[in-house]
Amino acid sequence: MIITVTLNAAIDRSLVVPNIRLGHRHRAVEQTTLAGGKGVNVARTLKTLGQPVIATGFAGGATGTRIVEQLTRESILNDFVRIADESRTNTAIFDPTSGVQTEVNEKGPRVDERELELFQDKLLYLARGADIVVLAGSLPRNVPETVYGDLVRELRKFGVKVYADTDGEPLRHVLRAEPDGLTPNQLEAEEIVGHEFADDTDRALAIRELLDHGVTEAVMTLQDGCVAGVRHDGGASGPVGLHLLRARIDVRETVARIGSGDAFLAGMVAARYEGRTDDEALRYAVACGADATQRLGAGLVDPRQVERLVHEVEIERIPLDD
């Protein structure tokens, strides 16, 4: 079983508005509304890929009720902690004439200590039957920035693999807790390392730095694929040692990029859940991320198209300079 955690769940509205100009009235030519937040998006993709998944986190007020009801309509198993404050609503606007995407994300609800304790108890209970837990997204108000790191340490006691996708201070804290996997995009990786990257050499060095912190698998997502690093201890999925890889796929015209990183993470987790090799997992993850850009709405993929795109992903080894 795979569990996804979304502490700052939302209702996500995606709009297509051609020739958008600030200060003017516009009409959307296409729109979609989905339950969202990074962990929810990951759960949606995992469900579509046929993987057993439960989504959990916080849900508050009428918006929280709508999130839970929508997930239930999508047949995504869920077990959220209800909170007093209202869950957030996010809006993304995509202009197809310029290719520019604009997102407006609310901060999210306030969560008190009792509600946080209830969630932690629920997650640790669910984790007893889980193989992988995904901690993803921003934190709602009043939740300490250490929470993901604390959860990683508790979950590891159960022998559960933990993948994390967040940014800022929560990312720094989760990195210190040595999760099994991290999947930052380039901007997030630059923030944690402390400088910008000029090329794949810089990216590979940054990945090595993340691995040196104790992470087993670090993957930096890019528009045309990813740079990945994996440490193996002699298990079935690869020979002993550190391996750096570059995965590429031709960049295609997109419908929207919202949630493509979440689909990538879901593909990676699904592949690891099935015990696939490094190359297979990266090809599958990149294919999921690429297919997600062809749809309006986060976490939406077509498994048949994903399988087709897998064969278009090229993998190369990055030499190690010790």
C-alpha cells in the first residue's frame, strides 16, 4: 500500500484564458476543478496507474468536505483529519497564446496542536500497513516547519520507505531526516544547495550533495526529464555504489504544466513499489510527467500514452569524478 500525505489540501481551479491582460475582463475558454494539493495529485496519478493508494491529510470547512467528496467520486481511498478552519482554494491560469502559466495559491487553514496530533496518530496507524509514504506539498499555517522531518523519523521506525517533495525550510528539515527519496525541481534544488546551476555538471554535483546528506534517491526534475542519483547497498535494483543518471525526452507543446512534477513523483513511486530498476523507474517517471503536460488538471495521465512515451525516454550515465 502507498500513502500520500497532503497537509495543505485544496480545491484547484485551472482556467485557459487566451491573451490575458492585467486589469481587463476575460472569459475562460476551458476550465477544470479538482481536489488538489501535491499529495492528492500524486494519489490521483497512482490510482490511474492501478496502484493501491490512500490519501490523507487535513480537510476543513465546506471546501474540505468538497475535497473529500471529490476524491470519493474519483474512487480514490482517503482518510483525512477534519479541522475547524477552511481548506484553501487555488487558481491557475494558462494563456495558450503565450504559453505563460500563472498560479495564485492561498496560504491554507490554521491547524492547532490537537489537530496535528490527531493527524500524526492517524498516519502512524495507517503506516503499519504501508510500503511507501509520500509527504508532499506546502504546510498550512501554525504547522511547524520540522513536521516532515519528524514524520520521516517516525515512519522509518516501521520500515516504511518515505519520499518527500516540498520546498524552503520544510525541505531543509526533511533532508536532515534522511528520507529514501527527494524529488525537487531545479529552483528548489538551487535553493537548498545555495547557488544556480549552469549545466548538467552543476546539477549532478547538487544531486551528489543531496545524497551525501543520507538520502537514498535524489531526483531533480527538469522540463526535458531529470538528473538522478541513487545509492545502492547491493539490493536487487542495482549494483553497490552511487549512480548518477540523466533522463531526457523531447519537449512537446504543452496544455499546462500544473502538476507534471506530481505525476513524475507518482510514476517514480509506482515503479519503485513494483521493484523496477533505476532505468525503468526513471523512464516511467519521465513518461508520466510528460504525459501530464498534455492535460488541464493536476495528476491526470493516460496509462496507454505513458507506456508509449516510456520508449521515447533516453537514459545516460553521468561519470563520477571522485
